[in-house]
Amino acid sequence: MKKSTIWLLTIVMASTFGALLYVQLMYLDNMVRMRNEQFGESVKRCLYAVAGYLEKEETLHYLEQDVSGIESAFYSGYSNGGGIGNGVFSYSIESPDGTITNYTVSSSVDRPSTPSSKLNFPSPAQGIGSRYQTMQEVIRGQYLYQKGLLNEVILTILRESGSRPILERADSAMVKDYLRTELSNNGLSLPFAFAIKTEKGVNVYKTQEFTPEDGQGVYSQMIFPNSQSKYYLDVYFPTKDSYIYSSVRFLIPMLIFTIVLLIVFISTIVVAFRQKKLTEIKTDFINNMTHEFKTPISTISLAAQMLNDDSVRKSPSMLQHISSVINDESKRLRFQVEKVLQLSMFDRQKATLKLSCLEANKVISSVVNTFKIKVEKYGGSIVTKLDADCDKVLVDEMHFTNVIFNLLDNAVKYMKEDGEPHLEIATRELTNNRIEISIKDNGIGIKKDDLKHIFEKFYRVPTGNRHDVKGFGLGLAYVQKMVNEFKGSITVESEFGEGTTFYITLPLLKDE
């Protein structure tokens, strides 16, 4: 699959997932907003009802107070004869227009008079018509009495309600009971706190839980609007947010599934790009391997053809030269094959290391003596500074030798075209009972962007893709694998155009 096709599919799928996630988030936001509005409407309805209850409670208070006063006067007048005597009681009612009507209740039959009227209960001797008419007069007098009483209550409320303390008009226990009942009737069963405030925002009293931040989440309702002093009932719900979001929690699994699908999609795309990159790397690997194998095979084939020439066989010097060429190219071919097989074995965890106690300085000296000829061939030099007094390490001798050889070989491969290779290999002891082996060169160096990839399989630094340094990109991957198997670590420092230094640290074996 082409890279452009993968990018196209990625953009389409990413846009689809983005739109789906956006729609779900918008739906969730709208649901939360709608729940908030419904919650606010319900609370306002409850507060309005509570304010009405408080006004009715105050009306009832004055009504009971006036009725009690009138009843007391009635019984007092009746017991004292009402100023008339013989069991007769008289009372007066003032109408809204200021007219005063006096009423008298007795057992004799009289007609109402103005300004003084008297209601007489009928005696058994009277006729039915006379008794019915007298009863109508009694009922009419009672109606006028109740009407006058209500007028007096209304006037009393308007006159005295402003002077009555708000703590008596809106008792905290009463307000709390009204609020709890109304909220429950509207399906709002959650904790609440409330406060009574003046028009200027001063708290008259409040519950302990009433602690809103900057007035957020507070619902307010005016109480006793007809009074001269304005008071407000504020209600606050500490757990409102959790209550709102709990009502839309059924949307959360949908969002989680969408996010999981998005993560899976991203992971799939990342894997696809990695596989694409790996395919390209393997293609380059096959091309490089073909070139690496083709050159020694062609050289060996040419040498074999020269041996068929009689003149070549008669010349000892030519035979020696041809045999050395065949031997060198065979070694080169075998070395490349071994690198591939070694890395393949360790990838499958099939290799068995033969660990033994070795002196690192001796092994390094042996490798340097063998490699010095190759360095001097290019007019360069190699310097050793083996300063570590304690150098015993637990390694596999063959693989440890290959590690040092690969690093030295890379230093020569990536030398400057117009310069001579100068290498330095040194050892020193570290404070944490470890030994450090450093290999420094003056080659072309490595760019910072490439440093983090040089230990990956098949990766080759782009600046190294020259005809004389073709390779598989397996050398440093093999080196890192071996160092890790020896319980050590490897790091690199490089400056492009200046050179590179590799640092290998290995645990030391203590002398017994």
C-alpha cells in the first residue's frame, strides 16, 4: 500500500472520529444544559410556593390573633350582660366606608335598627314565617360580622407586618420544612442550604452548609413582597453538579467506547506506518545484502577463472596473489553472513552464551593488534589507553571480541574522505564497581536526529550511504544486543563533522 493511500485513509478516519466525538460532546453539553434549566425551573417553582406559604402563615397568624381578641370581648360582654342585661349581648362592626353598625343578640323578637340593630332569636311561639325571617336576619348579621373581621385582619397586616421581626415571620425550622416538602414534591431529593437576606444582601440568618462561591448556584426568591422591608430567600445546593451529571451518566459509556475506538485507530495507523517503514528498510537490506554478497562472489569467481589460465598457474607469485584474494573475499563473505545469523539467533532467543571471566584489557589489546594493519592501510593510527587496574568482566569471548571489532570497523568506514583515521580506545574504572570502555574517532560524526535510531535494526545513517561503506544496518544493533546480554549499557556522543565516541560500561568481577 502506498504511503499516500495510508495518509488518505488516516485523514478520512480521523475526520470521522473527530466529528463523532464532537457530536457526542455537544449532545452531552446540551443534555447538561437542559438538565440545569429544568432544575432551575423546579427550584424557582418551589421557592415561589414557599413564599406563598409564608404569606398564608402570616395571614393565619393575624386572623387567629384578631379572632381570639374578639372572642374574648364577646365572652366578657356576655358574662357582663353586654351593658344591656338579661342575657342580651351587643357588638358593633365598622364597615370599610366608616359606617358603624351595632348588633344586639337576645331572645326577644325585635327588628334591626340603624344605627343600632338587634338580632333576636325566635321563640317557639312565633310562626314559621316569622321564625324564617328572623333566621335570615341572624345570618345576615353573621356575614357582616365576618366581613368586618376580614377587613380588620387585612388592615392589621398592612399596618403591623413591617414592624414584626423577620425571624418570627419566617422561622428557620418552618422554612426548612416547607423547602424540603416542596423539593420532594418536585422530585429534587438532594441536600440543600438556605439563607434569609435583606435587600442589601446582608444575611439575617443562614444554615451552616450555605457557603456558595461568588454567588454561583444560588436561587433567590423575594418573600413578603407587600411589606416595606424587602427580604429574600436564597437556596444553595452543594451537590448540584454531581446530581446533574448523574442524570446524564448513561452517555459516559458511549464516550468511553468512542475514545477507545479512537485509540485503537491511532494505534493501528502507527503500526501501519511502522510496518511500511520496516518493509522499506527490509527492501534496502535486501539490496545492500545483494551488493555485499555480489562483490566478493564476483571477485572469487574471477579469481577461479584466472586459475584456469596456464600462464597464471605457472607463476607462483600470481598464484599466491589469487589465493590471498580468494581468502580475503571469503572472510568478508563469511563475516557478513555471521552478522545476519547472529542477530537472527538472538532475536529468537536461541543463542547460548558461553560466559567466562576475561581481562578486558587483554582482549582489547588483541583486537587492536589485529585491526592496526587496517588503520595503517589508510595512513591512520590507533592509540590505546588501558588505565583500568581492575578489568575482569563476565562475557562471552567471541561476542565481546566482535563488539570491539564492529565499533573499530565503523570508525574506519565512516572516516572523512579527505582525512586520515585516528582512533583512541581507553578503559577506566568507575565508582560503582563498573568498567568503562570508550572508542573515539575523528570521522564524519552523526547528526542529532540520527543518534536515537543508530541502534535500530536495518537503520543506516543517511550520510553513510556511500559506495564504499555499504552495509546491512545490523552492526550497532548487534553490539547493543550483546552489551545488554553482558548486563552492561552502551551510549554514544557525536558531533556532526567532528567525530563520534562510544561508551560501553560493564560490571566488574570482584577478586575473591
